[in-house]
Amino acid sequence: MLLLTALGSQTQIRAAADELDRHDPSPADAVSWFEEKPGKYRLEIYVPTKQDAASAEAIVGAAAPELHLRIKKVKAADWVAMSLEGLPAVRAGRFVVGGAHALAHEKNGRTRIWIEASEAFGTGHHGTTWGCLMALEGVLRTRRVRRVLDIGAGSGVLAIAAAKHGAEALAIEIDARAAAIAAINARQNEVAQRMQVIAGDGARYIAGKKFDLVFANILMRPLIKLAPKLAPAVAPGGTLILSGLLRSQAPLVREAYASRGLLLDRQIPKDAWMTLVWRKPAQRE
């Protein structure tokens, strides 16, 4: 495993990260960027081979030629270990998400969600997860949520957050390993009785059913492809929260859902990412 890093302005770093995301398939296993200090941003790119590193360098060079990439070799095991050791708790509205080591220091009355870093996506640190939690916060301020669907559940963090506030949650994750981790997380957070985890595409579990709240934190292409199935799954008066997309991709996703009986309620940006919050009008509207 190789780690490529660069420091630069937000404009440069964001341009490079966006360009890497547009490539399908991408040479990178993972791309992240964050503010290291005021006005200075860091780009981190994980690639499996030297050939992939060269491809990533070419893509970054075309998008942001001012950036200087540094390369170092890391053990595959170190990637997870670094996450396990150093991640602070993440606060999103009434929620705080973190591993046991981080939650031990949280005494602020927020809803604690215990998620250890693992192969399953969703520790709360990514802008898309944070955006979904903030969207849930907004919904809970106005009404109680009873039935929740979480598509692409990853670690189960979103379904767990809803279940901790009384919802019955159905979490669907196509990756069997991630689904197993989500089930473990549900038990550790003491919501297993209110949260069902399904490994697979889960189509037969949602066909003909209606949910007060639907999460889909996946990627732009599957979000667009799933629009004919997700929109009908939202009950009248319910909410659909979509994420996993870059800000630049938001218009395409908005277009895919705008004609499906939904109203765009809110957009939540975070770093390079965007979360879209849709509302289905109640039948009397």
C-alpha cells in the first residue's frame, strides 16, 4: 500500500480530489482531504501499486499542477491501525460518534453512538456521514421518526442513530462483512431489538413498504439508478436523505429525484461533499 500526500490551498486540493473521484475506475483505493492548519489543506491518496501511484500523480498533475505529491509505503494493516488509534469523537447536532476511547471523554449529554473504525464505512468523520446525521437532527426537531430504511448502511451508524431515538430501522448493506459489523455495532449500542440488518441488495424487503425516513449514503451513480425505487419507499410526509456525492455531482442527483413527487428541503455541504434532504408532501398538501 502506498500513501500519496500533498499540501496546498483548498482550491488546489479540492480540484485534485474531485478529479480523482471522476475517474471510474479510479487508481485510488481511498481519497480524503482536510484542513491541516488555517489556510493549508492536506490531500491523502491511498493506492495499492506503483502503477496506480503513477496514474494518480498524472490525474493530480492535470487538475492541480501546483501540488507536489510525496509518496511513502505503508503496511495495509497500518491503515486501519491509524484509524483505531487516533480518531476523535465526532459531534453532529445531538449526536456524538466515536470509538470507546473517544466516547469515554464525552460528558455533554449528546446521544452517544459507539462505532469503532473498521472495514465498514461510517465512523462519522466523513463529510457525508456527518451531513446525514445533521439531516436526521433536523428531522427529529420537528417530528418523531418511527420507520427508517438505511440503504448502503456500512457500519450502521445512521440506522443506529435513528434507533436510539425510538425508530424501527432496517439497514441494508450489500457487503456481507460490513453487514456483520453493522449487526455487531447494533448490539454494542443496545438497539439490536429495533434494528434489522440485511446483507444483500434487500429489494424484496422494501418492495411495497413505506418508511418515515430513508437514508441512502452511497455514490452518485447508484443514487441515480435507485431513484425509481427509493422515492416510492418514502411515506407521505416522510424524508429522503441522500449523500455520498461531491458538491459538483449534486445537480445530477437533484435532477434524478426532482420529478418523483419530492421537494428539496435542504442541502448540507461539508468539505467537498453534499447531503440532499428531500420531503414527500403529505397527502393533504
